[in-house]
Amino acid sequence: MALTKLHLTNFRSYIDTTVELGPDVTLVVGPNASGKTNLLESLYVLTSTKSFRAKDRDLVHHQSDFFRIAASDDDTEYAIGLRTSPVLEKRVTHNGVKRPLVRHIGQLQATLFEPTDLELISGPPESRRRYLDYILSQTNRDYLTTLQAYRRVLRQRNALLDGFEVESVRGHIFSWDLQLAELAAEIYTQRKALIHYLNNHLTQLYADISGDTVPLRLTYLSSVEAGNYADVFLKTLTENLPRDLAAGFTTIGPHREDFKVSFNNNEIMAVASRGEVRTLVLALKLAELTYSEEQTGLRPLLLLDDVFSELDHDRRTYLLGCLKGYQTIITTTDADAVVRELSVPHRIIYTGTEAGVING
């Protein structure tokens, strides 16, 4: 079911703003620094409870100590708020009834495509881990619960590594190692299954977008050798204790793992052009879209932040052809360039000095 109305209070540049969203495509149009991305970002925060580009405190309008984002469909108002004083507190409600964050995530699905997504391929491992964890957390509440538990146990284990000698800490840390190994194995299993799904779709999606058939493969880079992950992980944790004590933190585990991308049987950044990398990222996002829908039965909200300036005509045409059936929010500085190629009903929201709404 489509969201129909979005209300922002003290979020970024919006002090008190209500906009109506189209059931198909909504274009958010305006010059740079006019609040286009802020509006799109608010929908991402509402679905995932976090921003894709800033810390929570930075989302609050500079003259306030709280923000609130609320969006409604025909049945439910979903809202998230953050208060910074007297303590930082985040709150989610459905029709005014408070809900735990973990029960809210996944109620609304969103797939985001924005210019810095190129870092998914060229950036640090953290970007790729965050990509896998976002998809799995949105589509599988058990995964989110496991990931949160893993992080709690990891913090406890790391606390024991601060200032102790090997023999004095070994007896205390083993119980944490057992818990960490069990949780790590579940995260590993789910990430590997997602990688397998993506591998089954990427080559064909890339060919559909570009017209070129290029072998593509994601390979998950585990921090332990092959075998029963939990057993090997536990054994390696025990062997690595002196190294972990020297480092002051746990040096292996899902929080350190990565995946690599092979393009035509070579490491992608060594052989692919910027355009080819951009096409691969688009293919990944479209695979994410179908994965989310298959896993949850919900059609994700599609958020496209100023991506049309990054795509050539053929790739724009292909992407626009994928919008049918998905409620889509597109930010752009040039509405005419997008409208010319749109084949679905749309609404235009202007930000900045020409603020207003046009239906088309």
C-alpha cells in the first residue's frame, strides 16, 4: 500500500512541512541545497530508523532539540521521533501507539539508490557489510535480533581485552567466545545466502541494463577458513587471544568480513570503467528490490537521489521502465529531463523558492 502523506517537523531544513506523495512516481525538484535530499532522506530514516548520510543528532533542525517524521497510508500513520535533551531518545509509533524499534524495522521497505553508492564497490569493507546487513535486517527480523546480540557480546568480549594478561583473561572470556561463535555463524549463513541470491541475478540484470553479457560474481570473504563456521571460529578465537589482547579488540568475525566483486573474472576495480561500475551498482539495487519483495511480500519504496545525472540515456530508460508497480521518489534538478521519459503518472514537488506541487 502506498504512502499518501509525509509530515516533517524540525527535520533538517524542514520546520513544519506536509507533502502529498503520488501513488506511482513523485519527483522532488529544485536547485542544489534546496532540501530535495533531506525530504528523501526522511523516508529512509522512517523505514530504517537511521540516516544513510548522517548521525542522528545532525538530523535535528539547528534551532530545535527534536525532530518528528510521520507518513501515512490508508490505514496507518508511521512516525519516528528523536529528542536530544535531556538525553538522546528515539521513539517509533504506529497510529500513536509506541512500538519497539526492532518491531518497526521491516514494516516499511525501502531501496535507496544514490550517487555515493559507487562506494559499495570502491569503498571500504564497512560499506559492503552495511549493505548486506541493511538488506537482511529489513527483510528478516531474526537476523536483526541476531546482529544486535552479536554486537552486544562483541562489546563485552572487547571490554575483557583491555588491560588483562592472557592467562588471567582466558577463563573469563571463553563463555563470551561460545556465544560469539554461535551468533557469528548465523550471520555468516544469512550473508552467504544473500550473496548466493545476488549471484543468481546479477549477470542477467547487468546484461539487461547494458546490453553486454559479462560474467559477474560476488565472493564472500570469511575471516576463518572453510569448515563448520561456528567450530572453526571458536577455535580461531582461542588461538588468536594473544593477538586480540595486543590489539585491544576482537580481530576476526562478521564485523571484519567483506565480499569482493569479480568482473569478467577479474577484480572489478582493476578492469572496469566508471560506467561499468555504475551499471553493476544499479544491477545490485534492482536485485535488492526483488529480493526484498520476495522475502516479505511487500513492494519496497524506491528512493532515487539525483541518479539520473549519473546515468546515460539507455540506463535511464531501463531504470524508468522498472518503476511500474513501485511507489518511487526521485530527486532531480531537471524535471523536464525525467518527465520526458516517464510513462507512469507522476507528481512534482518543487523545493526552494518555487515550492509547490504539480500532478502529471
